[in-house]
Amino acid sequence: VVRLPPHDFERIGVSAGDEARVTSARTSMLVPVQPSDRVPRGVALLHVNQSGGRVNALIDAKMVVTDVRVERP
């Protein structure tokens, strides 16, 4: 699950539980989205080491920050 702040969630135009495409420089994947008022604007929160998770495929270990784009598929 990717958690997004309500402002960004609304801007993308998805509903809770919908799938969104998360794209990094390495790959893209479809994941369910959930709004969270605990996530700052412009940030997407994905937990690692979760059952069925593949978040590590998005991450480039050489980079300090992994930029991602979240959009409707």
C-alpha cells in the first residue's frame, strides 16, 4: 500500500483502495493507495519488508532519495 497525503491523493484522482502506478527510475508497479494525514505533501510512504511487497525494486541503493511518480494507471 502506498500512503499519500489527502491533498496529493485528491490531485491524482484516486479513491481509497484503488490501484495507482508508482514509478521510479528503476521500475514501476501497481499498488493500492490509501490517504493519510500523517504523510507530508509531496511524499509517498511505502513500507518495506511487508508480505507480498516489492518496494525494493523501486529503490536505487546508490541514491540518497528515491523520487517516485504516483499516478492513475
